[in-house]
Amino acid sequence: MRIVPNLGNVLNHLKEWFPHLHLPELPAIFGLDATGLVAAKGAQVHGIDVGQRVYVNPARYCGGCRYCRAGDTTACEYYSFNGYFGFGPKSQRMFEDYPYGGMCEYMTAPQYSLVTLPDAVSHEAAARWGYLGTAYRALRRAHAGPHSTVLVNGISGTLGIGVALFGLALGVRKIYGTGRNHQLLAKVKAMAPDRIETHSLDEEPSIGEWVRARTGGEGTNIVIDALGPGAPHDTMLDALSGLRRGGYHVNIGAVAGHVPVHLHEIMDNNKTMVGSVWFTTADGQEMADLAETGTVNLSVFEHEVFKLEEVNRALSVLKNRNGGFSNYIIIP
Ligand SMILES: [Zn+2]
């Protein structure tokens, strides 16, 4: 499984920063993004075999409400991340149904949560599926494709690199990305020098101006905001000003609180603003398909492996991470 850099924040600051979210009652077993082999299966499990390599999507939902039955499982009132946190008071029930997070040697999981992994996806890379999937779903919601240009706010972070990788895989023509660390921005650009351009937030001009100057004055079709916790509103608004008429702004980052948005401008220009959370197992399987055909390049990640008993030390070094390229993994 992967230790998400945000786990420390979730454990220490969740109630204070995000009071609408819910932690499991303690004691609890944490751990997101588990991957492994199917060790045993229930009598009513078909299509999944013992010994199969899988990624376990931690998204849990009731399966029986109107929204789950209609296939919009993210809209479920029980929607929760197994081993992490939930989105409402009903989440505790999901934690009780599925008490084992990724920091375990064995866990139980519903068959709907399993992404089967091709040989092209290592367990180390699959442990990255959660944040990559969040990026992938954001691109799909914005209808990204060969006709698109995309601005990624925070491109060198854990989510931003996923947007760049899957944007390239989906055929996006040009990807513009912002960040602070020049070395990391150069590394991002090196993934596809002809299709990625980067801009440091420490330099002039503003993001909107910078991206409009590169798109004939129009801006991009898509802006994906992947800023980390504590990022200021101004950076998001600046990127939003680089969105062209008819475009999509998708927020997957952690900018919190009330952001003043010029709604009349959004309406007049037929723009869409949407918050997007996580991804479905179907999305995850499509990502595995893209990896199987060699369409997405997962070789850019630097895996750092810890043993399960080293988890506290691992959490303490996450602050020094090498941007989104670092992939911290626990292997029991
Ligand atoms: Zn439901």
C-alpha cells in the first residue's frame, strides 16, 4: 500500500481543517491504496480469482440507496474511504463493515472495489492508483481529449503529476503547469518536452496572463486545480482567469474556505466549475488498460519502500518528499 503524504494531515488536523469529514472511531486500522493478491474469495464472487493481482479501491458505499442503484456511487450518503476517512456521519457503518485499512497483511474488500492489474502495472505503481485516479477522473469530467489544452495548477505535486501523465495519455494537445520548485518543474517538462510547458509561481507574469499569451489570448479549455493544503485562494483564482469560454474548471486540490468567484462571468462565458472527488473502479480499470497498452508512462515514479513496522518513521520523512515523483510505499 501507499502512504499518502496527506495521511499525517488527516490524522492530526482533520477535525480542525475539514470539519465536514469524519474519521473512523479509534482504534482503527488506517492505510489507503492497498494492492496485493487475492488470498480467498466468497461463494458469491465471480470473475475474480484467488491469486489474481489487484488494486483495492478504498471507496465504500452502501450499494442499496437510490444513487448506488443508479450507478452514481460517489453520491451515496455512506461514501467513505476504507482505512482513511468518510464524508458523512453514516461513514462509521462502512468502517465497521470493512475495518481493515492497507496497513495490514490481509484485508477484506467487496468485489466491486477490485481493479485487476496487468503485468505492466507493478504493485508499487498500483499503490499510486488513488491519486492518479483522482487526476484521471478530473480529466474525464472535463472531457479531455486531443482537442483540449489543459492548465494544471500545482503540476509537480502528487495530484498534478497524475494530471500530466493521464492528460498525455488521453491525447491532450498541450499541458501548461504551475508550481514553485524549478527543479521539479523541469522534471515535469522532461516527461514530454513538446507538449508540456511550466511556469513558476515565483515569477511574473500571473498564471492567467502567462497561459493566455500561449493560447492566442484565449486561455485553455480545461483548468485543473491540484494545489496542496494551505494554498491561497489567489492562486486558484489566477488560474481560473486562464480558462477560455466554454471551458471546465475542475478542483481536486485542497484549497479550503470561501473563494470569491465572479459568477456572472462564469455564466456569461458558459464555463463549468466542478469539485471532483476520487474515482470509480471502472475508471481505475481503464487506467490499467492504458498502462497495459503502453499508452501511459508510469516509470517516472521513485518508489521508496518501508516495512510496516517503520510506518511512523515513514510518515515523519514525508515532509521532505521529492514532489509528486516520490511514491512512499509500505510492504508488510
Ligand atoms: Zn448508497
